Amino acid sequence: MTTIRINPEILKKAQEYGINISKFCEYALNKAINQIEHLQFQNNQGSIRTFGSDKCGRRDSNPGRRRGRSMPTLTDVDWDAFRDSLLKDRKRHTVVSIVSYARKYADCLFERDLSRVRDLPLGVRPHVLKSLSALSKFLGVYEEYKMLIKRYGLKWGGKSTDDIIIDRLTKVRDPDEIFNWIRQVKKLRPELNDFMDFMAITGMRLVETVESYNLIISLSRKGKLNEYYNEEKRTLEHFKFKKLFIRKSKKVFVSFVPKELVTRISLNEKLTSKDAVIKKVKSRGLKSRFGDIRELHGTLMTKYLKESEINFIHGRVTASVFMKHYFNPVLIHDLKERVFKGIAEIQSKI
């Protein structure tokens, strides 16, 4: 135990104001450590510049992506330029999320205090860390950000595999409740009837389902649906539209879909966005359980498909030697027949 000597009068006032002495001392020490490390970082970089200025003291019109500067402040950030830099290689909805988190927690980066980030729920923390990472790279202080990550003992990953499995075991106790939820959505939101069927039989993520749904409608109106839907194989060939479906971490290559459903979808109106779909559902007093549909699809398909086949349909092509070099769904002659057996079971329940 460490003893700290405090002026009696200051201690008395602190107690009157209800200040937690221990926590405040810890906070002050942590701030001092961060400042020392920050100065050491600057010395190691050998820089004499201040943030946002060149050698002549002029304001830098593009303050991002340079090293060796002091930590910026909120007024130094050109949020429009930050957003535009992200849009070069990311989807718009992803950029919206990154910018939103970055603006909300930017003060944690600028003040070199990630305690607020550390205390976030495991489901949110990785998103905030990645958003601040993008911001720190844009501002040229990524190396210092990595030091802060290490200082606060933070990790990029979210929940452990064990926690994810436990959550799944406790979240859904009866698989029929997801089928019931789908039927409720179709009843209360009849305009989503075909969309819900589409998501249930493909197991795609919500954003992918919206993109595919809208693409079917768009190409059908142009008379080019055959460029996407292979009628003979009864598959939607997402891989032909890489910008939409082959993303950095989330991908989908093909989906087996009955022609009758594709025809129905082609006659519908486009959906605005995934958020609009969620809003439609919640406006009827229902929870958003779209993620559970994908999970249920994968679980049900284990009756008919091998793990590698389900991973392929769900776009989870792992880095294993088998998946990278040997797995070829074209050579699995009965894959389509087995998939459609699973689709038939899903259709009977929704």
C-alpha cells in the first residue's frame, strides 16, 4: 500500500465536495504518464513542428497523415476531409458509422485518455477503437494511438469465442421463435414479404440482402437480370458485382434462390437502406432480429450441407489451406439439390 500526503485543508474540501480521492489521484497520475510518454514519442520522432503548421508557421491545409506532431484538438479536424478519405475504399454506410463513433469519442484520443473507451460494452468497444484508429491515421498520430491502446490494456477484438457461444445459447431457446418473428414481420409489414423470404432462404447479412434485392429490381427493369441471376443453376452470382458484395471482411459469392421468388422481387419497389428496413420493423413494435435469421439459416443447413459448404454460401471463405486451394463448389454436383432441400424446409416454416 502506498501512502500519499495531502494538505489537510485540501483534503477537507475534497471530502466536502464528495471527490473520490483515490480515483482522482489515479486519474492525475495517468494523465501525467500520458504526457511524459507523449513527450518521449515526440523526441523519438525528432520533430520540432506543431500540429497543423509547416516550417514557416503557415497553416497546413491537409493536416492528416504526417508523423511527429503533438496531439491535435477537436478544432483541428476537417471532418468532411476525413469522411471523403474513408469513402475511397469503404462503403458509405460503413463510413457513416466510423465518422459517427470517431466524433463521439474523439476527445478520448485528443486528451490521451481511453478510460471511457475501456469501459464500453464488448459489443461496441471494437467499433470505437477501429474508428479512432482511422481518425488517428488521418491525423498522423497513429503511433501514439497504439501506445495509448497498450497503456490501457485494450484489444481490437470483441467478445471471446466462448462468450459468443454462450450468448447464442441463452439468446434463442426455441428456433421456432425466429420463424414466428419472420411471420409477424410479414403480417405487419406486407411490403417486406418477399424481402423476408429472400433473407430467410439465402442466409445473407441484412446489408447484403438489401443490396441484392435492389440489384434484382434494377437489372430486371433494364432487361439485364440474366447478368446476375443464372436461371439454369438457380443462383444469384454476386461475385460478378465485386464492389457490392466482395468487401474486405464480409463477402458473399453466390446464393441459391428459386426463380419464382426472384420474379416476385423484380416486380417490387427498391428499399431505401438497411436502416429503413429496421425502422419499418421497429415501428410495428417488433425487435430487430435479422442477425438471428442468418444464424438460424446456418444451423438448419447443417442437416443438408457440410461445414465448408455452409461457409462458402455464407461468404466465410477462411484462410485455411483447404478453402484457399482445394474447395471448389462447381465440382460438388449435388450441392444445389441439397441446398434446395434446406430451402424447402425453410419455406415451409415461414
